[in-house]
Amino acid sequence: MKKTFYVGFIIKIILVICAILCMSITLSACTNQSDAGNKLRVGMECDYAPFNWTQTDNSNAAANIDGGGFAGGYDVEIAKLVASGLNRELVVVKTGWDGLLPALTSGNIDVIIAGMSPTSERKESIDFSDNYYISDLVLVVMKNGPYANAKNLADFSGAKITGQLSTFHYSVIDQIPGVDKQTALDDFPTMIVALTSGRIDGYVSERPGAISAAATNSEIMYIAPEPGFQYEPDDAAIAIGMQKGSALAGDINKILSGISKDERERLMEQAVLMQPSTD
């Protein structure tokens, strides 16, 4: 009888302990979900001025990067407006270009605000907001190089030209007659180094990125060829990437619609002026 009572008592204690543990796990999960719900985790390279860059301090109201450091740029300013409109805390998650889509689809970030174009290929895996910037394509070259006086695409015949990996910038190079198309490079800083070191003659860029590069590197310039590259309008537009069917879409588009064209241009001009110099 005593043995039976003892065994039953032990079982009750075990059940109580299990119940407490379950409650703790549930509360912890709820707390984590609540924390995540109050934050807007924005993925960007932090390496594509003037859209986004990394800096060592919080000057010019730079945003904190998750894990350390600060981010500035046009995308950061748009992210601030979106986060504020959603009543969430902005968290910048520094992510390599090729890692942005996987980070979004896996739920590690909530949105992509990274100078990303809403191409038809990307639309197969994620959704996009309305456009928040529209640009065009140019070629970045050396001021004292053999293509500094080029006027049209045909003038770049024989030139060693590249573009960023996994972007339509790289694919339009094929439109240059007789081009010596080089291997795609990972990011714009790498392309600038390749250009200034003589490994390439030029690279394809959106105009704001080219203005930024020329403003911070006195050796280089950009050319807008006429006639220029042919591409779909959305290819040169910039939009916010979201998961398929995201509940944020409606609110984000409403926030973007409240940012006037003049304000967007002002933010871009400000970003170009504030970007860190590389000279």
C-alpha cells in the first residue's frame, strides 16, 4: 500500500514538472513571436551605394545593423518610412545579394529593400510592392580609358565589360556588338576595383549607382549610351520584395503611395551626398 502511494506521488510530481515546463516553453514562444511582430527585419547588402552601405557610426541617422555596425543610404531611408508606417522597429539584416531571396522565403527576414528590381524571374518566387524608384542603365568607365568618349553601344565593341552576378545588368551586355563579356562579379565594390585596376574596361550599372561611384572615385565616370540598352520597364524599377501572399503588401503600398516623387528624388540626392568616400 505504501509502495503504491509512493509511486503515485512520484508520478504526480513528474506530471506537475512537465506541465510547468510546457507552460514555460509556450510563454517563451509567445514572447519571441511578440518580439518578432514588433520588428521589421529588412534584408539588404549594405554594400550598394547610394542605395545602401555600411558605416562605422550612426551619423546622419544611420540604422543599426543586426549583429553590429550601421547602415545608410536611400534604401535605409525608405525602410525607415515603411517601418514607421507599420509601427514597427526597423532591424537591418546585412545579407549578400544571392542570399536575399533565400533569407526572405525561409522567413529569416520580413522584406527585401535592397535596390532590387521586380523582374519576371524573381516574381516566380516572391511578391513585390509598387515601385519606389525608377532608373536606367549606364556604363561605368575610366576617365582616362579608351572608352571615355563612347557615345553608343557600338562604340564599346571589343571592350571588356561585366555586371553584377544574378542581375539583368549582366544579361544586357550581350546587346553590345562585339563585346568581350567578362565573368559576372559579386558586388559593385568588386567591380570598381576591377575597373580601376585595369582588369575590365567598364561595367553596367543603374544610374544612381554610377553617380555614386563617380562621386566617390575621381578616376571614373559613366556614360549613358544613345541608343541605350533594351529591357522591360520593371527591370529598371526598384521595389520591395515580400513573401508570396504577404499580409504586409497592402499596408506597404499605402505607405509608398504617400511618398511623393519630389521626396523620393530628395532622398536619393541626399544619399549620394552622404555616402562614404572611397578616394
